[in-house]
Amino acid sequence: MRTEEEVKKVLFDEEAATSLVKELRASFTNGKTRSYDWRVTQLKSMLKMIDEREQEIVTALRDDLSKPELESTVYEIAMLRNSITLALKEIKHWIKPEKVKTSLTTFPSSGEIVSEPLGVVLIISAWNYPFLLSLDPVVGAIAAGNAIVLKPSEIAPATSSLLAKLVGEYMDSSSIRVVEGAVTETSALLEQKWDKIFIQVLIHFHLLTLLLA
């Protein structure tokens, strides 16, 4: 008999993916993810998540890939912590409009470049550094003010499950979600309209693309 978690995974089909994207797009459209305060709060929450649950992260990486604790700490956790710290330091500068020169023919006009978030983005992660390569692009997507769906690699199931659990506990679930699964779930996600897709898989994605075509 299937567990409740297994039933939920099976039920994530194209209809569920459509509903999820619709929900996230509504959150983005109302301007929630655009605010400076929201972006900083989410990044700080991710930093808190790493600090409070580091041992669970190390354990998941050991279960999936037999990674020693030192390797997990240095090459996955510390590197992600550095990315978050950098984003928190620079985000005010990144979102500030950039003044640009205008032509004499349009005097006395002024011009500026305003960086706008893309919208609702999908992140499909790789298996070999399943924690870092899942959340590092999430850091950038949050800093840019996007709503996000993260699809961790099913080849690292312990890390995937932990990511779903931690993101649900620490992050804003109205704008940041994790979808677990394999080809069925990824196919359902790829059928949706996204404003950007970040892909960190190689041969598995190429095969999936051929199947979808």
C-alpha cells in the first residue's frame, strides 16, 4: 500500500503542474517577490536553514553519494553560504536603477536601466552536487525577484526529499516550491509556460527532450 507521500508524487501530473504555475504566477503578479524586503527575508531564511540543519544536509549527501562530511561542508554548504552572503551584500546595488546618458536631441530628458525580474522560473538540478546545484540558482532567482519551482535530481533521493522538507519549512511557499520526482514529473513541468528555465542536467535532459519531441 502506498504511503501518503508516494501518492502525492504520483498525483503530480500536468494538471497539478498547471495549477502550481498558476498559483506562483499570481504571487508574482501581485508584486510580492519584487520587493527588496521579500528578497532579503528569503535569503536570510535560507542562511538560517543551512545553519540550523547542516548536519541533516551532510547526512543526506552521505546517503546519496557517500560524500565525506568535510567535502559536503566545504564544496556544497560553505559555497552556498558564500553565494547567499554575496547576494545579501550586493542586492541593493543590483536592483538600483542605473543612470544612462541620453542624446542631446532629447535634452532635458534623463534615462535609466531598470532591472526587472523575469517572472516564474523553473530550476532543474543536477545530481553530483545536489545541494549546491539546487539552491545556488535559487539564490540568484530570489535576488532577482522571481517566483521559483525547484526540481531536484531524483538520482539523489535523500537530498531531494530533504530539500522539499526544508524549503517548505523555511521559505515562502506561496512563491518558492519544490517538486520531487523523475521523468513523469519533469515532463509535466516542462509542458508549462515558464519565463526562464535553468537546467543543470546533461544526458538525462537530452533524452527527455527527444522523448518530448
